[in-house]
Amino acid sequence: MNDNELLERALTELRNMPAPSVSDGFMDGVWMRAGQLEARASGRVRLALFAAMAFVGLGAGIGTTAAPASAEPASFRLVDGADLSPAVLLHVEP
């Protein structure tokens, strides 16, 4: 037998085989699995974001000192607040 006869015989046998059947719930299972994979991926993203926020928060907390804070009067006239009152801004005489 040459290669062409073997190929013809194999193709004939494949042609006579029944087509594979797909169960009714196959596509539902495919979409369910896709949803599970998406849920896992989003969970990993959430975990990575939480870890990054915790790292930044802890880093900021460690970076601060325990020095006491004191309130001082403003030394700039613009920051005093008198020039930024609504009456001055609108040029209204009291």
C-alpha cells in the first residue's frame, strides 16, 4: 500500500464515524468557568491594591515623627483671613 491509499482509507473511516455530540450544558459550563477565572483575577487585583495601600500607609506612618505640633499666628497678611472675607472680596461696606 502506498501513502495515498492509506490516507484515503483513513479519511473514509473518519467520514463514516458519527459526529461527536456536545451535551446541552456544555456552553453553560464554559461560561461558568470563565466567570470563575474572572473572579479569581479580580480577587488578585484587589489583593494587590490592598497590599499597595497598606504598604504606602505603613510607610507614611513610619515616616512621621512624634514631634508635637504647635499653632502659630499667621505671619502673612494674605493668610490672616481678613482680606479673604466675603465682604472684602465683594467690595461691600459694612
